[in-house]
Amino acid sequence: MSKSIFPEPIRNLPEADIPLKGVKAYLSQADDHQIIFMEFVEDVDLPEHEHESQWGIVLEGKIELVIDGEKRTYEKGDRYFIPKGVKHSGKIFAGYADITYFAQKDRYGCKKNT
């Protein structure tokens, strides 16, 4: 991945194990939630799924989300919220970066060092 938008203290966090191509993500873990700092170098289609509530702010690029049947595009500076248990899907475009809060302590694990 080329130059990260995230500063060194974020890049020094554990890398999140997110099963999507072209993503680099850093995990800030708490007792009852996670904050993920994500960057994408490839377009990614997100299949429909649901989980605990999620809030995000777009730092770069754009994402199309279908939340409970409503499609919207979010770009730099936009915020989105997905309530607990609401089905959603979407498309993430190369160059996208965000900070995402998950109201779930185990949404993602840490990548194992290989």
C-alpha cells in the first residue's frame, strides 16, 4: 500500500483481520467496542449482512451503502450510521478511507503475524 493517510500512532495499532481484498485496517480495541481505521486500494463489493450498530466518518474517497433498502453515497466529511440488526450492503471505491466505530467488542480480530 502506498502512503497511508494515518499517522504513525494509528499505523502502530494492531492490524485488523478484515476478510476483504485491498484493505489495510488498524484496530483500537476496548472492552465493549472497536474503532477501526481503514484504507482501501481496490474497489470492494460488500455483500448484504448485519451486526451490532456501526458509525463511520469518511476521510477520503467514497462509499455507496444500501442501509435498510435505501441507497446513498457518502464522500469525504460525510457520516453514516447503521443501527443494530439492520441489513446493509454496498460498494467501497479504491482510495476510500474512514474511521468506523462498532458497538461490538469482537467484530474483528487482529491479524496474526506470519
